[in-house]
Amino acid sequence: MSGFQVRVTDAPFFAKGDGITNDRQAIQDALDFVYNKGGGTVVLTADRVFLSGGVILKDNVELHFEDGAELLQSSSQEDYVKPSGMGYVPYKPGYGHNISPDIKWSHLWYYNFPLVFAQEGTRNIKITGNGTIRMMPDTVPELIMKICPVGFYKVDGFEISDIHITDYHSYAMMPFTSRNGLIKNVRIEARIRNSPIPAAK
């Protein structure tokens, strides 16, 4: 990674980090900005909670959590996008366990994109720092949006280190058919809370 660095709470991104406002666009704008500069680091500010739909990593970009920073999965279907060509298009992740109740093993976590995702062909990416990725806390299966916290598809060169993943309802990490990767010092727990997530503005 280069030494270039931006903080999502600074201009021109202005992420709120209040746990209520949907910060997905601000985070994605910061990630894309760093990518277009040739690579570097996007910092989630210490002790802030960033409510977000899915974000997408690109070549030579590091998503770094300062101490106490938290990326919180949004419970609103309106807060999600998926990659399309060089851009993004909205899509609505499903709730519940299966795509179809009539088809066994049609798990929605195979349909829903990961919260932090890198698509085929992405190279040299990182998720680092002493922060937390926290998923939806709902205990009612029909209300859970089952999304993998971190998922890479055919990525070449990655690191996931020192972060904490909690409250997940599917696989915690899926570096599917990726290579040249390092996963270290990652704390994972399936602690499910019974408190509601604040609604996104």
C-alpha cells in the first residue's frame, strides 16, 4: 500500500459515525477516491459507529479500523448496492434463511453480497485494525438479513488482521477461491444481542 491516507469523517466524505446515519455512500466514496489515486488507506475513525450497507474494496486499498471503530450492518434493504461493470447498482438483500422455503439449502447468504466485498480480479487489499464488524443483532430468523461480514471472490493478495467480527449469522469470512492471503489475530464470536438497530435516516 502507498502512504496515501484519508479519514471517512473528514472532507469531502463527512461520514457521521453516529450509528444512526447511513454512512455507506461516504465510506464507498472514500474507498473509490483512494483507489483512483493509485491506492492507500481509508480510515474508520476511532470510537465511532458507522452504520452501512455493503461496501466494495478495489485494488491496492486498505480499510483500517482505528481503536474502537465499528462497522455496523444496516437492517434496511435500501442501503445496499452490488458491483456492476465499473460502478454499482442497488439491490435488495433478502431476509430470513432460504431464498425459497420450498428448496432446501437455498441459503440467502449465497445470494446476499458480503458486507465488505471484493470482486473477481481485485488485487492487494487489506482490512486491518482494532475495530469491530458487527452484524444485525435480531434473534428472529425471519428478520435477519444473513450476510457474510467479509467476502472476497477470486482475489489475488489480501490481508485480514486484528479485527473483531461479531453477531454474524452465516460464515464470518469467505475468501472464496482467493489466493496469496493472510488472516491473523482475528477474533470471531457469534454473540447475538436482543437489542434493535437504530433505523437509518
